[in-house]
Amino acid sequence: MNDQPTSPSTDHPHLRPDSHPDSNTDSHADSHQAELASLAEEFFAAENRHNPFEASLSGVEGYAHEVPDPSRAAALRHREALRGFGARLAAIPLDGLTGEDRITHRVLARLIDNGTGLITHGLADFSVSATIVAPHNEVFTSLAMTTVDQEGADAYLERLAALPGYFDAALRRAVEAAAEGRRPLRSGVDAAVTQLDGYLAAGPAADQLLRPLQGRREFERARAIVRDGVRPAVARYRGGLAQQLAPGARPDEEAGVCHVPGGAEGYADAVSRFTRPGLSPEEVHRTGLDAVAALREEFAELGGKVLGLSGTDAVLTALREDRSLRFGSAAEIIALVDDALERARRASADWFHPYPIADCVIREIDPIEAETAPLAYYQPPGPGGLPGTHWINTLRPESRFSYEYEAIAFHESVPGHHLQIAVAQTLHHLPEFRQKPSGQLTAHVEGWGLYTERLADEMGLYGSELSRLGMLSMDALRAVRLVVDTGLHQYGWSRERAMAFMRENTATPEANVRNEIDRYIAWPGQATAYLIGRREIVRHRERARAALGGRFDVREFHHQLIGHGSLPLGVLDDLITDWIAAG
């Protein structure tokens, strides 16, 4: 069910030919529209039932009492449901739809294909790590971000009570995969065990799963559930990883999924899912090498002006090792990010239409998660007017580079993910699944975030030339991702070779090198989406400006990019083509 080309004569309201359909044609169109709306609603509900953690994080109500079933059997049942949706969608003729209905059809087709491929290849079955996609971190992150007031403490208690079964099933799935020859990476297993030891060492009284109920009458019930059920299950999970999986796990020399049965096919599918169908890992690798080479030249030029140094290696070394370029406290990080966000808010009117969106707030990532967490991530606005959240990693501020956090702030908040996702939540004329961010359409979502880091430079948002070097530093990280992700999973690089390439071509510190590479190992293909998506957005902007000349309106162009929810790159391409044609 690959993306099909969209006809400009039917896809854009300004380009539809005048016609006078008879009542029978109208009846068919209404029937197709109704069936599509019903299918979209059922698909969204099935996705939320399959992953209620993701539903809660996306601000979808009604799932705060549930946990996912991480078993392989549950995944296969969901795949059958997706195939059923696909058969029903195929029976709805695309040519019988117009405007947003046509887009909905094509987005659904891509999501169904992506979800089916994800389950078929099962790369997550043998992924054991301490990264953000680890089963235990999905628990800690999802529950830490839960707002109990919205759906009630009873829902939270029910979710807590279901966690022992979740952990037991997650362990069984990994053990079954290992028995099939799909073994996890030893360093990932060891990192997960170390992280779980840290959780268990904290003791029941300080358990992070209890924080959402702190000071509430349900706290004692929650403490009993955690003490008697959850923590013993976490200990079983930890013990299973150490005793059943670690001894036979893969060495770091075999870090990529190409060393696992079926891994090469699974990785090709992952690259296709996270970028666009037909894009090969080899093409991604070449694109990354070219981007890294271009950025090395930019580093040499801007770094020479700002730091007075000659050569890329000298600039990267200074950015990495100069202690004066680090933060002195977590409060400094918060203040810098808060100030950057306020500047972006003030400048937005010249670059974006006014949108009635929720606010964005800044919060610190929990110290237990922060040890292996990325520099930052974003949580969408929740129901009932809850703001979006820009989560930032402030652990050991003296190890964090002060010049990078402005670019990170623009990426995660405004004009990046917060603007993009909060706008999507206002598109009530679209099916609900299109109002939420989709992890299966990463190239558009993360491509926009990366695009806004450079857009912020055009907007004059960076506070200094040094912060502009931070923009290049974050750019380099995304370019290197293309090379090391494909290097690991397509070309069989060792973990150390991937880390060495990142050290040589970015300013990121050693701890972040390790965290980043381990994330790519645990989540094959996802890291390729950022720069591939950004390149597509830049290409669309350049061709629109060339075609429209003085009629090009950057605010309207940006609206086309974020005013239709998350899209597959093929659909985005046709959408911009139609917009250009409409003038």
C-alpha cells in the first residue's frame, strides 16, 4: 500500500473542476466518506489499546488505567487487526475522495503499512538497553508524565497494579527471541541491569512511581502495590536479564541488527518506515557522509570567527573540552532555555499564523532516567488545557555545553515540536489520529524540529555567535546519525567504531556519545528520520520560492507544513505541489 500520486485536479480545493454530479454519485461519495471516517476512528482506538502508554503521552483520554501487552502474541494479534483495516481501506477508492479525506486515506495507508512492517520484523523483540525505548524506561517515563488529576487516582492505581504482568511479559518476549537466535547486545543488557539496580537501590519510600500520588489519600494503597507487586516484578525482570540473557548476548563487535537472523530485512524496512519507501540504507549512508563533510567546513569557518581557531578538529576539541563553555548549575540551564523560549514566542508573528494553542512549560528529567536520557524531549499538551512540556536533562550541569541548549529549546518547543504538535491538536475537522503526533511518521515530525533549528537563525533568535556554533553542533549530531545508524545496522560496524566516528565529527561529550550510539543500536532506523525529513522540507521551500517568486509567503508555507498534522513524506510532497500550483 505504497503512497500513490495525488492528482492536483482533485486534491486541492482551488483546483477542483466545476461539476454537477448526479445524486447517485453523491451517495457513493457520502458512503466512502462515512466508511473512511469510521475506519479512521477504529484504527485510532486499536492503536491506543495496543499502546496505552503512547496514548497517555499523546494526551488521549481513556487509557490511563491500562498498560501495553508486550508479548509477541499480542503484537501478532494487532498485526491482524491492521491487515483487516488495510483490506477495508483498499475497498474505499482513493479517486472518490477529495481534499483532507484524500489525505486521510493516504496517511492511513502508510500508517497501516508501517505498523505491519514493524511487527513483522520484530526488531524490538531483542532490543534490551537503558535507552528511552527500553520497556522499563517506557514505564518510568509514561508514569512520571502522568497527570493524575485528569483521569483520577484510581486509574493510576489500576495501571500500577498491572505493571508486574507487563514486566514478566517483556522478559518472556526477550527470552523467546534469544531462543530463536535473535540475541540482545551484551552492553545493552549490562546497561539495563545497572539502571534497574539504581531503581531498586533507591528503596520503596523514594520510588519514583509514587510521586504522582504524593500527598494524596491514595498514596498508601499505591505504596503497597509498588512494594508488594511492582518492585518484585522489576527485580525478576532484572534477574532475568542478568541470568538468562547476558551470558549468550552479542558482543559489541556485532552491535547492528545485520548480525541477527532477519535483521538486514528488518533494517531496510525500518529505514523505509522512518523516512520514505524506496530510500535505501546505502543512500542514507552516502547522504550522511556528504552532510558531515559540509558541516566540517562550516565548523572551520564559524569556529574560526568565534573561537579564533584554525581547522575543524581544533574547533571541535575546544567546544568539547573548554570548561568555560559548560553550565555551572541546573538553574542556569533552566534560565537559558526559558529565555530562548520567550524570544521565540515574541518573534513568531512574522513567521507563523496566529494559532490558539496551549502553552509550553519547562521541566527537568528525573535523575534516574537522566543518566541515559537524551539532552531533551517533548511531551504534547494534555487534555483539559494542560500545557506541552519541554523536558530537559540537567543532570551534572558542569558536563553540559551551554552553547547547545538554545538550539535544543527551539527544536523541542517554539518554533519546533510544541508549535507543530499543539497546532495539530486544534485541527478538529480532521480525524483524531491526525491531530496527534505519530511515531510512524518520524521524518515529518522530527524533520520539522530540525528545520526549526536553522529557521531560528533566520528569525534572529540565537543569543550569540557561540550559540550559532551550538546550532552547527546539533546539526552535526543529526548528520553523523545517518552514517553511524547505517554503519551499525547495514554495514556491520562495531559499537566502538560508531562511537569513534561520532567523536571525530561532533563536539558532543563522551557520555552523550555513548548514550546516542546505544540509542541507535536499540532503535534501528529512527535516527535517520531527522536529517532526511529536514532536507525534504528545505527542498519544498526552495522550489516554492522559485515557483512563486514575490507571491511566496513564508507564513503560509509553514502553515502547509504543520496545518495538516503529521504526514508521510510522499503526501507532504504532493500537498506542497498542489499549494504551489494554486499560487
